[in-house]
Amino acid sequence: MPLDTALTGRWDSSPFDHGVMEASELEFLDDGRGTGTVANALGDDVTRFSWHCPEPGVLEVHHEYGRTERVRYVIGPAAPPYATDPVAAATFEPPLFFARVYARVSEVSDR
């Protein structure tokens, strides 16, 4: 199944979650596996998933517990609140793992 290599790597919603007590992280591996983490004061909730892109700008995520999500996405610069410069970002519609916009942390996973 096709993968968009522009998604491969780690992404973090916290630069866009100013004033929110919860943040999400995504990791897309180049073999079609990944993880989604939602972190808040109560701890972290990590979900493993597989992913592919059935068409340009569309991401399909198959969660380890059987749920499938299909979202549209755009990768490009976005300015976090209170930032002076834009960062590389992925925007998902509808939100993915409770966040809509994620900043790129790294292009290649360090795992």
C-alpha cells in the first residue's frame, strides 16, 4: 500500500496547544507502522497503528484495537501561537489523536 514519505517521522501537537493541558504525538515509520500518543496530567495513552495513503492527501490509520480512521492532511508551514516563525507542520481534518495540527519533530524516527 502506498505511503507518503513526507509523513514519515515524529510529530508533536504541543507547539500548537498553547494553554491546553493535553498534547498528542504521532510517529509514522517507513514500513507502515506507527504510534499515536495522547499525554495529559493523568499519564500517556499510546496506541499502535498501521497506516497508508490510499490517495494523495488522504491518510488511513488502522488502530491496533480494530478502529479505522480516514483523514485528509496537508503538510506545509504553520505558525504556532506566540511564535515568530512558521514550522514544518501536518494539519489533519478531522483531528487525529485529538489534535488537528502537529509540528515536525524529526523526519526519521530514532527508534
